[in-house]
Amino acid sequence: MKKIKFGTIARYTLLAIGGIIMIFPFIWMLISSLKTWAECGSMPPTWWPKDPTFENYVYAFKTAPFLKYFRNSLIVTVVCTSITMINTILCAFTFSRLKFPGRDLIFSIMVSLMMIPYEMLIITNYTTIVKLKLYDTLAALIIPFTSSIFYTYILRNFFLSIPDSLYYSARIDGASNWQYLWEVMVPIAKPSLVTIGLLNALTCWNSFMWSILVVGSVENRTLPFGLFAFTDQAGVRFERLMAGSSIVVIPVIILFLFCRKQIVTGVSKGGLKG
Amino acid sequence: MAVREKKVRKYKDSDEKITARSLITPFVFSLPFMIGLLIFTVYPFIRAVLLSFMEDYRFLSGKFSGYGLGNYTAIFSDPNFINALKSTTKYVLIVVPTSLVISILVAVGLNNVKKLQGLFQTAYFLPMVTSATAVGMIFRWLYDYDYGLFNYFIGFLGIDKIHWLADVKYTMASICIYGIWSMLPFTIILLLAGLQNIDPIYYTAARADGAKSKDIFFNITIPLLAPTIILTSIVNVMSAFKVYDSLFVLYGAKPGPAFNLYTVIYYLYDQFWNKNKLGYAAASAMILFVIIALFTLLQNLITRKTNYYN
Amino acid sequence: MKVTIKDLTKKFASRDKTGEMVTAVDTLSAEFESGKLIALLGPSGCGKSTMLNMLSGILPVTSGKIYFDDVDVTDLSPDKREVGLVFQNYALYPHMTVLENICFPLKIKKVPKAERIEKAVEIAKMVHIEDYLKRLPKELSGGQQQRVAIARALVKKPKLLLLDEPLSNLDAKLRVEMREEIRRIQRESGVTTVFVTHDQEEATSISDYILLMKLGVMQQFSATREIYNNPGNLFVADFIGNPTINQIHGTYTADGIKADGCDELIPCAIKANEGDRVVFAVRPEAVIFENEKNTVNATVNDLYSSGKDWLVNFMIGDTDLRGYCDADFNVSEGSKIKVGFKEKGAFLFNEATGERY
């Protein structure tokens, strides 16, 4: 008995140490962001700010338009996720419920397109965005990302698991394809849809490299780009940079605390197929 | 006379009439998706393939002298590209196995705790969802020469301060530490899901046979988890090959302190964005594509072979 | 509503590589009287579900016609046929409560909400599910789910109710209860009902008519009692009835049937051609044990109690047969007895074609 107990304690202790290491960077980010310049640059470091201050946040919002960045990120995330969801639902329905010649062939071609690394596409997508006169607009951050084969693949698999008899029942009850999709399939698929929506929203929120390419003005920067640019404005003032980082990370942490289960199931379901 | 045949025939309904109407619905439903897919995936893919074979492509005029392997020979004789392949491979070979071993231990641990599951999961999985830009910024702070915590901690071990991000000797180490840390959550999630798929009856049976925890781990857990381990590694290799964002932020848009940390994607962006050599960029993208495609094929092959397990 | 089926045929391309067409339903014609309960009966793969799906409009027909009363509905889509369909797995919408499930067909028809609920509650009372209106399908037992499915099919007042293997997902006790319920609900609503089953007992216990199919071909369509008392061919005689009908293979002679593996002649009142290979089929209840006039020698193999009677398993030559005897009939395993056969319940079939003489 005693030995088992020791094992359990050891396991919990080790896991706790590991867990602290994993989230430590975020804790340190928050602590540092509340310190003064002098305290941040002192050795040995203090583990809790002697005199917690929000002046770094105030500075960030004053010096760089973080509020604007935040708004842009929110718009891009909400609009992109909404369009992606509608696209995904319609496309997954087409390739699971509707019947037309070549359906499975087209879908397997789509699935094989998933292995194209995104970086291969930016060369041309950049030109396309410029040609569509979308350079330096929020739309440029949204439109290229609204057709996700990966999410369609996940949702289609779910749709295929809904028995045919439900469809025929609904048809006999007088429902059209459209009504069946929105009245029956979508409500049933709600858990999958929530997961897909969350994953997509996180990707949008954190997206960085593409925005550097297609956004020129300060006006249209999203948070990650804004934060990166903030390095120049803040100088080597880590307490300020940490305040900026916190502004980017805190909304995601809150979202994660509330929706951890859906996000984790989404990742574990889709992780090996992508 | 054979009575009550159990024969169940499988039909395919072939005479369902293909009418204009039955084609319109799928067309209209998938149209927005397909437009996006064609413009932003299919077309740029085809163009990248073509570009990689176009010789002397002029960025502004769009003119080129003909098709050939010029771009490929050029990038393979470019020390920067060779350097990129080398350092990317080195990065993959360090980061993937290390994070895998740590992840197996953590996943087995998490699978065996009953209390505080939620708390542990939050701690271990959080880094997965946070912005690489912000995290890169945090690591810059941790790696700071004067006031960074890394140097503070190694001070306890009696090691002199290190210029983590500025000293060429340590740059690979610093991006690998960062890479391992950021790869852990995803890997742990997949392995944990794999562990939860193992029927507990095997453990019960092994315990009944008198096996100890260590025996169970090596003789039951690891073999049964093997398909997941292999597949997770392949996925991780592919994502590690595309390492870029973190470097970009850590080194302030430079490939390392002395331009020593080229990665394949870095090279691609550099040729495309800074040097306007679209042919080189496309050729290096093709190399990346071929690598990814090979691993994807491998992944599919293994998935199919181990299908019995799922 | 009367349903008329004329030369209905359904062909599928088989899944194997030959690409040959498989005929699931073969030029089938029948007429279902209004307000009756009709069982589509047959072994699996006989085309009975295909029939049902063509009646509902889910499957397009290959050729032939379907008339509801005198209206040709062959090319009408399911939503325009005014039929109700209950699936084997009930196909309840899992995210909707019982009430929402029953209301769904009316919601699609844009019936005002108050009226919808009123009608749904009325039907729910009829199928005795009114206490569960707020529940989700997964919180109900199989029998209750079945009731909801029937209510949902009936709420839009269909002209034809179709049930696909309605009882096969229920346990034995519930099955008997539910089949009586289906009978009651059908009587109360008066809707013409067609249900598919592979269980002859289920079919004979509640239906007015039975349409028996085999490999896509209709074997017999007649009133339930008639199909038992007067089977058209050997397949029908064999399929209907539990325990199954006794079959003695042999050669017909004017003096009786020369059964295979037996020296005796079995007396038979039915006429056939001298020398024909025949099957003499006798219902177990048509076997007579205690009668001096009995002529055929038999050996008792086994005895099973079936309540007031004994089910006797005996042999004539090397043919296994079964019959019922009173509990006080004094036999035991190995007893040599003499048996006879009543005329009612005995049939003679051609061995090769299965046709009845």
C-alpha cells in the first residue's frame, strides 16, 4: 500500500513540475508586464511585482493602436470563421448527402490537396490579392482562408455517420435538402461544428506571416503583427513588450479555459489525418 | 428447396436519374467553397509548379526564357539553401525525438491521474493555442543576456551567462528548446488519445499475470501505442520541417544572428519577398512539397496497415 | 386509400464487377384495399424493403406504376405522396424532444405553432406517449421511441402508413405488446398500412392481408387466414406456420405416396400424375396419433411439452416429422406408433416446381 502511495505522490509531483514549466512563460509574461522598468531590469529577479502597475498597458495602448489591432483581429476572426463555417457545412453536405457523378473522385482529389504546404501558395496568392485590389485590406486576411478542406473532411465524416433513414424521414416529412441540412444535420453536428469553429478562430487570431505580406498600413494590422511592430516602438523594454504580448494572449487563454475540452477533442480527432 | 436464404445482396442504386436538377444542387451548394479552393489553392499550386521550372523569370514583366531545371540547379548550388536543408534537418532530428520521449512520459502520467486532470491539461495544452508571435516575444525575454531567466537559472549551476540569441554556437540550442516546448502540447494530446483507446482489459490481464508497472509500460503500453507514436512522429516531422514563425520573431526577421539559421521556409520567403527570385522560391517550395508529400504517403501507408487497431 | 401496384419492377446494378443488373422486385402487381393492414413478408433479400421504399418514393422505380386511389404517383417525390414512414431504427431526430419530433412534419408544412402542438398532443395521446413530450429520444425505451416514430408518421394524416420492420429492434416481450399496439393504432386511425417483416408469426398475428415474396417475385397475396389454410406453393406452405410444415419427399402412385427411405405407402386424397416426384406437406396439427385407422408406421424420436399438448418428433422412414398429441397419449422415446393425416392441413406439391396439385 505504502509503495503505491509513494508512486502516486511522485507522479503528481512530477506532472505538477512539468505543468508549471509549460505555463511558466505565460505566468512570467503577466508578472513582468506588471513591473516597473527598474524592477524588470533587476537581478536577481523578483517573483512578484513589488508595486504592481498597469502603466505598461497604458503605454502600449497609447503608443501603438492596440485597440485598433484588437478590433481588426476580432473582425478578421469573426468574419473568417463565419464564412468558413458556412462554406464547410455546405461543402461537407454536398460531398456526403447529395449524389452526383464523380463525387467521391472529386473529394479524394480535394483530400490529396491537403498535403500542399501553405508556404508554396503564398507566392501566387500575394499577386492574386494585389490583382483583386485587396492589398492592405482586412478582406485580404479573410478571403484566402475560407475554403478549408481539412474542416470539410472532418465534418463530412461526421455527416456520413448520420443514418440515411433520418434523411428519408425528413424527406417524407416534406423537408427539402436545404431544410434537412439546417433543421436536422446542423443541429446534430453542433459539437463538431463548435470544435471546428474554435480551431478556425484560434488560427485566425494567431495568424501572423500572411498579414506581414498583405497588410501595409498601421490601420489594418491585426494583433500579432501589431505586437511584432511594437518591438520597434517599445525598444528593449521587456515590461512593455510583455504587456503587449499579454494583450494578444489573454483573450485566447480565457477562451481556452472555457472551451478546453472541445479544442482538445478537435485536435486529437483531426491531428493525425491532417 | 432452399428456404429463408440468409443471402444479403449489396446494391448500388444505378438507375437514379441524373437530371439537371440533381446536378444543380451540389453545384450551387459547393460553389463558394470551390471558388475559394480554385483561386487560392489549386491555381497557386499549379503556378508554383510551373514557376519552379521557368528559367530567368522576371518578376515585373512576367517574362521567362524557357522551361528547365535551372532554378533547381541554382538553389542546390546556393550554400544558403544547402545550409537551410541542413539546419532544418538538424532541427527536426533534435526536436521531434526529444519532444516525443517527454510527451510519452507526460501522456502516460496524465492518463493515470484521476484528480486534477483539468488543471494539468490546461497547463500542458495551453501553449498550443497561443500566438507564436507573443510566445516568441516571451522567449526573447527569457533568453535575454542580462535579465533573462535562463541565464539566471544557469547561474545557479555555476555556468557563465550565455548570449542565447546572439552567439552562433547557441542559436540552434535556443531554437530547439523553444521548438520542443511548443511541440509538446500537440504531441501529448495525440498520445493521450491513443492511450485512451487502449482497452484497459490488457492492463488488468497483465496485472493478473503479475506484471509490474515497468513491465506493463514496455510490454503493453508502448507496443499498443506504437501506431500512434509513429503517426504522431510523422506529423511532427512535417510540422518541424516548416519551422519559421518562431525564428522570425526570435531573431527579429533575420535568419539567426549571423544569417546562420536558414530554414527551408526562411529561404523560400527570402527569395520571394526580399530578393524577388520567384523561380528560386518556387523551386524550394517544390522541394518542401516533395518532402511533405513523401511523409504524407508514408503516413497513409502506416494508417492503412494499422487500421485494425482503430 | 386504395393502393394499386401494376407490374412494378426494380433493378439494381450489382456491386460485383460483372455489372449485371439484379432484379430486386419483378413485375409485381397487387391491390391493397383501403383501411387494411397489409404485411409484406419474405426472407431477407426478397425485395420487400425495396417495395416499401418504392411506395414511399425514396427509391425510383425501374418500370411499372403505383396508384394511390386512382392517381398515378409513380414519379412523385416522397414529400408529395402524403405517406408516413416508420423506419426500423425509428429515425427520430436526436436533437429534438418528443414533441418537436412529432411537430416536425407540420413545422415544415408551416402549420401555425399552436395548431401544430394541438395536433401533436392529440396524436401523442393516441399512441400513449403524452407523458414524455419533453424528453429527448435517447431518454426513451425502444417501445416508446417506436410510438413516437408512429406518431410523427401519423401527425400529418397520411393516406398511407408504411412501417419498415417495426418490431425487429425490440425485445421479445415488447414485440408482442407493440404489435398489438400497432394493430390498435391502425384500427383507430383507419389508415391503410403496409408493414415489412421477415417474421411470419408477426405477419399472421396482426395483418389483414399478407403479400409473400421471394427473390423479388410475389408468391402469394391473400387474406392472412387464407395464406395459411390454402398456400399456393411449397415455398408459401413452408414459410408460413410455426412449427414449420412437415415435408415428405416421394413418388406419387394411385394408391398413395411412396415416401423416400420407407417401404410403406402414405394415403393421400389429392390427385397427381402417376410417377410424379412430389412433396407431401402436412401441418403439425394435421397429424393424427390416436386412431385405429392409422396405417403408417413411425418411430418416436423425442417429445417436448408445449403446455397442454406434447410436440412429438417422429420419423417415417428417414424423414423427420412433427405433430401434436394430447398430454395423456402414452408414448416415450423409441416407441413404435402408427400415424395418420387429416385432409385439412395436408397439401401436395410438385417436387421440382413447388407448384401445388
